[in-house]
Amino acid sequence: MNRRMRGRGMLAALAVLVALVVPDVASAQAPEVVIGVLYPMTGPVAQIGIDARNAINVALDIINNRHDLGLPLAVEAGLPRLGGAKIRVVVVDHQGKPDIGQAEAERLITQEKVHALFGAYFSSVTNTASQVAERMGVPFLNADSSSPALTERGFKWFFRTSPHDRHFSVVMFDFLKDLEQRKKVKFKTVAILNENTAFGSDSAKVQEEFAKKYGYEVVARLPFKTGSPSLDAEIGRLKAANPDVLLPSIYTSDAMLFTRAAKNLDYNPKMILAQDAGYTDPKFVAEMGREAEGAVTRAPFAMDLATRKPLIPVVNDMFRRQSGGRDLSDVPARVFTGFLVLADAINRAGSTAPAAIEQALRQTNMPAEQLIMPWTAVRFDETGQNTGVSAILMQLRGGTYYTVYPFELAAQEVLYPIPTWSERK
Amino acid sequence: MGLLTIPPTDVLIQGILSGILMGFVYALIAAGLSLIFGLMEIVNFAHGEFLMLAMYTAFWMYALFALDPLLSVPICALVLFGVGVLVYYGIIGRILEGPMLAQIFATFGLGILLRAAAQFLWTPDFRQVPDAWVAGPVRLLGISLGLPLVVASLASLAAFAALSWFITRTETGVALEATAQDRQAAALMGINTDRMFALGWGIGGACVGVAGAFLTTFFYVFPDVGSTFGLLAYVAVALGGFGSIPGALVAGVIIGLIEVLAGLLIAPAFKYVAVFLLYLVVVLVRPQGLLGKF
């Protein structure tokens, strides 16, 4: 290399160095907190993604502006311990695909430079996206995925505010035992119908375990591919096995198809005890609510709890304004709560450094009065799971869900058995 | 795995019947695809999306004009006929002489475009026709079957018969077959092959239009609904033989049967394993399909 080339080379190297350094200096003084949000914004459960985004918008409004409410970070504008810094979200669509979730998580961290990740509804996507977060040392807060395995991985950076399917299954099986006493019946057999991604598979595993523990025989185990065009074979098997209780863990599309097909093929389960997901999607309730009369589902949230929690109607009004008239439901309620927990932790950390946020999350202790969920608190254990959780069961009657369990919180008596198709109409 | 469980007789019969009935519907969807391929050796990778458009047409006829899907059948057939013809003149006609890759990508890209447009225009929300005229079970000797499925399959059979009659008994239909058999000879005989191609695409679309209207009575409609049926349609065409309409019927029924029987006897998770396994075997042993000519 001659001298002139070397001179030019050094100038180029210097320019590159400056280009690398200057943005870093600028970002260290960022006046805002950036959170990466992953949800299915398109695809069969896109409405869930839309609901989640609206719930986050409500939370952002409360955090970034002044509101006279008994919610964390409501009273001041922005995060007080970060000089009033506001929170900005970058929302990405993972389309329900774990590989896209993974790629987007990486992009959010490395290019959008988010300070934390939030999402992702599908347990399968939360699984891969949180692996990225764990690898890169970024906090991941999950508010709505229920596979128990997610907090059994020994992760340091993963936190979950919502109950998981083990919590729910305890409530569901306790309900079966209590219902046996209340209605003077005896359940002997159960059947498990589950979609075959992480959510359904893990739920089925837990339910099999609990069935054994509670003394029920599993007479059919039916995994299927979510989005199948036909569930006739599965219903055929269910008719043959004739279980006392059907335990579906299925998404919205499958729930709708199943309900219709059950009507056409005249399958009459006496009790349907669902693992949420499709059964609590407002879309399902709106379109198939009347056909699914009598279906019971576990839920972390129900609107008729508003009588006991004055915060619920207030937040619901804000949500209705964001969503164009939709009420709060299971997923947006959990998303709203989880997002506030994350923001509160960042505020307590007083910094956007990952380690500080992680520490603050560990020390979270949000009391019941500040929650719209029927939980005792938000407090994380060593695995990152919130231990203050609780669940309720609700039943579809005339196209609306009513809380039916625990019996002390119940708005209506349990309808058992579900009337057969020929008895209705 | 591999353990056969024999269900009680009535469940088995119910399964076999519903498998055959569903097979007729698959067959009608596949027939359009087979027709198009037989004519110009182009696989319409947007065929599933055509079905999706048909289902949306039926849905919107219901949502906007309170027309039951049964009444929308002629409307859907006409609309999809138009779509087929439009696609031919607008896209396919221009790339007929092009490399095969261009032809594949053209319909594939069209499929993606249609799906995205549907999502943009009508949102990814699921749509349903909650109170169609045909609903609920129909009971026969203790067997219960879905009335929508029975009606849809009978209609598919009728459409098939009409298609066969058209191809063999009408002058236009014979001209269509001639074009499919030997394009150049047909041109030499004075048949306007360009118009035949357009007609083929139109009829292929109309078949899917009819199927789609009936499917709306018992399926939810959403932008991706085409992919599930589309895939089975490709398998039916390949299994029955590219270009063979009777082959599409046979293959459709076989697929419907295998799907249900595998689900009942082995496990529902094996439904499509069995279908595609059979397809692989046929392709290896008899690549032209069961009734194919190539």
C-alpha cells in the first residue's frame, strides 16, 4: 500500500469509528423507555393481537399522562424515577409462528434497542422469543401464555404475571369434585381434546396428570392440528368413548368448528370444561355463544367481577374508547395488568439497564387494590412466576359468560348436564 | 402408534358416510384445478384463494343482502367464472409462452396477493353464517350427519354431473376437451384456443364458486381458509391424475374416506399422514395418478 492509500484508509477507518461511537453516545441519553411488543396481529387469532394492542394503548395512556386513578404510575406523566421519561412500544406481528417470534425478538433487541420484551400470547412463540431474551440478557414479561413449562426452564430474565395451566387445572379439577357433591353426581371418565402446539400439548399433559391424581379415567386423548378443516374424526372418537367430562384446550377457530360439528353429528357432552383460549375469545362468544350453551371455561378474568372491583369499569371505559366499543375480556385484561407491572418495575429500577430492571421485577409486590385481576398480589418467585394468582370458572348461558366457581363468587348456578341438541330449540 | 381401535359400528358408519360426502366436496374443488391443468398444463396455485373468494362472496351476500348461501350459489358461480376469465386474460394469457417458473410464480403470487387483499379489506376475523337454511343434523337409521354436508356433497355431485355432461355432450365442451388433448390440432380445426383457455379458467372458477357457496354453510370464512382446502385439492388432482375430471372425483372421495378412517381407526393426528402417505405410494407406483393420461 502506498502512502496516499494508507492515508485514505486511515481516514475511512476514523470515519467508521466515529459513526459507531456517536449513536451510542446519543442513545445513552434517550429520554424514553422502549418496549418491544410481540403479538399475532394477523392470522386466525388476529383479534387477540388487536385486543392486546388496545390494552397496551390504555396502559400507555395511564402511564404517560396524568390520571387520577389508584393504578401504578397513573398520577404523574411518564415514569417519575426516570425523570418523567415516557414509554414507547414497538409492536411486531409474529403471526403465531415461533420462528418469526424468534427473529423479531432478535431484531427488536439488536436494532430497535428495546429495554424489555412483552408478549406473545401463543405459548409456542413466547417460548422461542423468550429464549432470545434470555440469551441476550433482556427482561421478558409475559402476561398471557399459559404453558407451565415456560417458567420451568430455570430462566433468569423471564417473568410471568398470569396463572398457568397447572394453576388453572387445580381449579378445574377442584370444581369437578365440588360439583359432584353439589349436584349429587359422580364423574368417572374424562376425554382430552387439544390442539398440538405448546399450549394444547402442555395443557393436555397437565390435565392427564391431574385426572390421575383426582381419580378420573382418561378414555380419549385427541391431539389435532389447529386450523384443521374437519374435526369429524375426533368427534367420532368422542362419541365412541362417551366421557363424562370433555376437556378441550383449543384455539378460536377450532372451538367454532368443534361446536358446529358437534351439533351436526349430534355429539352431546354432559360437561365441557375448557382451558380458555378459543372459548373466551369474544369472537367465539359472539358467533357461537348460543350454540356453546353450558360450556364452562377457566378464566383469569370476568367482567362480572366489576361489582367487587371499582377499577374494572373505569379501565373498561378507557378500553372501549380505544377498541371502538369492545369490552375488556380475558386477554386484554391480563395484557393491561402485565404491562403496568413491567412499567412499574422499570420505574422502581430508576434506570433502563437490564440488570436493574430484572432486579426490580424480582422485588415486585403489587397489592390487590391496584389490580383489575382477582389476584391477591403480583409477586414473583425464583422461577419468575407470579404466586399471587387465582382463577375463576365461568359458564356460557344464553350467549354470555357468568362466573360460576368458586361458588362464593358465583353469579349463577352451574347448569348441569348440558342440554342435548334435541332438547334445545 | 399403529394400534387400531375399532369404534362401535354406528360411529364407523357415520365416519365412512361423512368421509365420502366430504370427498365429493373436495372433488368439486379439485375438478376445477384439474380442468385448468388439463387444458394448458398450468397448476393454479391460487386455487385455494379462489375458493376463499367464493366463500367471502357467499358471506357478503348474506351479511349485506340477507341472502342465504344456497341462494348465492349461482351468484358465486358467476362471480368466480368472471374471476377465472379475468385471471386468464389478465395474467395467464400473457405468460403462456413463458418459462414454467414464471407460470408457477404468477399463480403463486396471485394467491398471496388475493390472501393479503382479503385480509386488508375484510380483516382476519372469522366470519360465519350463523343461521343458514341448512343447519343441524339429519338422522337416518340412527346415524346422524350434518345436513349442510349432505346438501353440499349432493350439490357437488350434481355439479360434477353437469360438468361431465357439458364436456361430453355440448359442442363447446367437446371443443374444450379437444383443446386439452391437442392444442395445435384443435387450432388447426378452427377452435379458438385462446377463448377455450379462458372458458376453462372460467369453468374452473365456477366449480370452486359452487363449492365455496356450500362450504360457507358449515365453515368459517377467513383470508387463509383457502390453504387448507387448496392443499387437499392439489393432492386430489395429483392422485386422480392431472387433467382427469373423473380422476378428481375418485381421488376426492378417497381422500375424504382416508381422512376420516385414519382418524377413527388409528388416531385423529394421523389423518393427513395417511392421506399423504397414500399419495406418495400412488405417485411412486403410478406417477400419472389413478386415472391420469400423462
